[in-house]
Amino acid sequence: MTVGEAGSGSSSSFGGGTSFTVAGGVGSVSWTMAEIVESSGTLARTAQLMQPLIDRLASERRWLGAAAAGDFNFPGDTLEAMVFAEWRCGAVSSRIENLARKAGQAAANYAAAEANNANAAMAATRLAALGQGLLAWRAGPLAPVAAGMDLLNWLEAAKRQGLRDATEAALNNGGAYAAGTLGPGVVVLYLLAQLRRRDTGPAGSAPAFMLRKSFDRAGMVRPGKLSVRPVPAQEWDPDAAGQWPAGHAVSLDGQPWAMDATFEATLGGSNDAYGYPPGSIGVIRLQRPDGSNAWVVHLPGTEDWGALDSTNPFDMEGNLEGLTTAQRVQFQQQEVLVQELIKAALQSAGAIAGEDVLLTGHSGGGIHAAAAAASPAFLADVNVKMVVIAGSPARNMAVGDGIAVLELENEDDLVTAADFGPPAPNKNWVTVTSHRPPVAGGALEVVGQAHSLENYMADAAELDGSGDPALQASKETLRNILGVPAGGAAAGAAIAGTKWVFQGRDNNKARAKPGPPPVRGRDFSPGAR
């Protein structure tokens, strides 16, 4: 048992030497509390539905009483039975209503207690870090040595609990430690600043907000202007590339495609997206047995690391747009280009409003998938039913209860630490942390392997065979969306569909400083054609 969500997490191994910790979803405390809240609502409605019956009994009792007035031969037992039935129904309704109120209050009390516990635990760890920093300050000239020893202790903790958790702790407590190293005066100021009650939930969204604000003010990014291009199959499908000779007209029709109803296959689509022209996403239409369509959108991760504001929507500017979706009206860029790309791609492929959509993504693509599922403006146009992401810092995305989320992380994945902590306990958000056996090599190799999408796909393949209740529910949700009937096609059976690829381009990128004149010859840049 690995503790998570107040003891609701579970740890298990499905073979291959990798163990997993599952938090949230069916079987978790948050799921149980959500069931209690739903039950309280059902009870309250039941009490309301009894009211017409009580009113009818009262009306009949008054009519019968008036009819029997002065008639000494009328059987009094009948009238007494009517009075008793009216009183009994009223009492039952009152008790049901009281039970519903207590159940709802119990869930609210639990949520408040969990929030208080989270704040208390966070305050305790920050105070400990503050004290540790103050000890380093007291070392005087040996303060750098003391700080170095603390760094070594952090590295040892990272080996024990994983780089992700250790880095999240450092991000959350680093400010307190730094304040301690500056002496008692700064410590007092820090403590005064902590008197205001803080919510631990959105802690990770503040750095992204401030970073994007600074870029806005410095003019390092410009509001984007999106253009979308259907990508001919010859550019992304090796099988289609050989169907037309050179000089033949390109085909923009969708290609026949098949997709498995598995976690591995959903992430595999995002892995394929890395091989498309830069800034491209995959769109698959699946026709379900009832004749309706389901849509799957595969997003790649960050593709352009060379420029803050490039022509590729999947750049650092795009990541910040996704991380600050909830605050986007406070920036010059009012739209999230990747979200606009998804909507335009679905519309071009023929999607109709209201049809079910599944979003998948890795790393930065997972940020965009979760951000889209948390955006009311996006959901007004796209009916997102499920999100499957891997290696993404998506904790601060407020995805609603009606959308299922399966998030894969690894204990050494530093990228997933950028959201400052695990997602809040949620009945619809399942987080799976993999504990893979150590890999040979240095720290860079460990970090790279931890974030590798291929390794996450291997994790997903093992999770496809899991019997964990939360994962079983996620698998059932996936199968329902893709149109695999329960007890029908075998788990993982391929589903026939049609696939398109669409490329997005930001035509209003920030202007770079003049550089050396271009070298004559062929352009080998990533965006060249």
C-alpha cells in the first residue's frame, strides 16, 4: 500500500518489474465522498417527491373529516387511519430530508478537513525548511558548507522518493529555506507574509502566470495569428507516400485507419504526432455501432525549444498559454492557439457539435489536452469526454467532473514536478505513478528515460492488464467512448476509422534580432519543406 489521497492510493505490480501507485478514481476516498454527495441529492429529491403525496393525504383527510362531521354512524377508524398516514408520511419525508442534509454536510466537512490538513502539512514543511535555512545562516562563514550538506541530503532524499517528489518539495519549500539563510530579519518578514491563509491547490499556476506576464511586458511574445493546413497523407503516412508518383496531385482525403481501445494505443497516437510536420496534430474519426461518431485528437509535446515565440504552436509560448488558460484574458494573447487548432481540425474533418471527443498528449501536449478540457470556452464547442496524458504538469487544470482523466507520471520525471504537486483528490481524475527499475547511466539518462513517451507507452501496456478498480473504470470509459460494447469486441480489438493530420502555424511570431545573412543552399531547418 502506497499512501496517496489520505490513504486511498494503491501500489501494485503487473509484471515487468515496474510497480505503480494509483490515486483517485473509483475506489478512492474522493470517489466515495462523491457517491455520498450524489446520494444526499437523491435523498433530497425523494423527500421533495413525497410532498405531493402528503398534500393529497391532507386534502383527502380534510374532505373526509368534513363529510363525516355530525354523522355518528361514520367509522372513526377510517379517519384516524387517514390522519396517521398523513403524519407518518410527513415524518418519513422529514427524516429523509434530514439524512440528506447530514450526508451532504459530512462530505463538506471531509473536504474542509482535507483542505485544512493539506494547508497544515504544507505549513509544517515550510517551517521545517525555514528552520533548516536558519541553521545554515547560524553557521556564519561555514554557511556555504552547511548549504552544501543540505543539498546532499536533498539528493539522498531524491534517490529514496524519486526526483519528482523531491523537486516538488524543493519548489514548494525553496523560498522558505532561502529566507532562513538570509537571517532572522528576513525570517520574521517571511513569517508575517505567511499569516494570510493560502490555498495549496493552485500553487503551481502562479510561476507560469508571472513568467508569461514578464514576457508580455518585455515584448518577447506577440499575439498569435493561426493558420491551419490539411497535411497530405503523403507527408505523414508511409503507406500513402508510395501510392502516388512524383508530380501527382496530393490527396487531402482522410486515410483508412484502425485504433485499439487501449491506453497504449491512445498514447501511441501522440507518439506518432512527433513524426508529423512540425506543429501538426492527428484526428481520427471512429464510427460506433449505433451509427454515431467518436473523435480522437492526438497532440505531440513541445517541438520547438529554440525560440520562445516561434511559428510552431507547440513551443514555450504555447506551453505558457496552456498553463495559464484560466487567466488568458489578462494577457495580450487572448486565444490558446493549440485549442483553436484542435477546433479547426475537428471542424475540417467533419465533426459535429456534441459528438464525443477524446484528447491525448505527452508533456506539453498533455498540458494543452488538460487545459482544453478545463476551458469553458473550448468545451462550448467541443464535447470532450476523456483525456489521456503522460509526463505532463497538469495538476492545476480544473477539469470538470463530467470528463474522465487518466494521467501517467513517473517518480523521476522532472517535467511533471513543474506543477508543484500531485492533482487534488478527484473521483474522475486518476493519476498513475510508475516506479520503474533504475536505468544504467548518469542523472541525465535517468531524467530522459523517466520522461520518455516510449517508456510511458510501456507503462500503459502494463496498465491495460491491470485489475485496479480505478483503471478498470477508466478502461470501460475509453471503450464506451470509442464504441466497443461491453462483452462485445475483445479488449484491445482494433476499431476501424479515418484519419487526418492538420498543421498549425503561428504567423505572427515575435521578431527576432537581426542575425547573420542566410547561407545559400538547401534549408535544413525543422520547418523547411
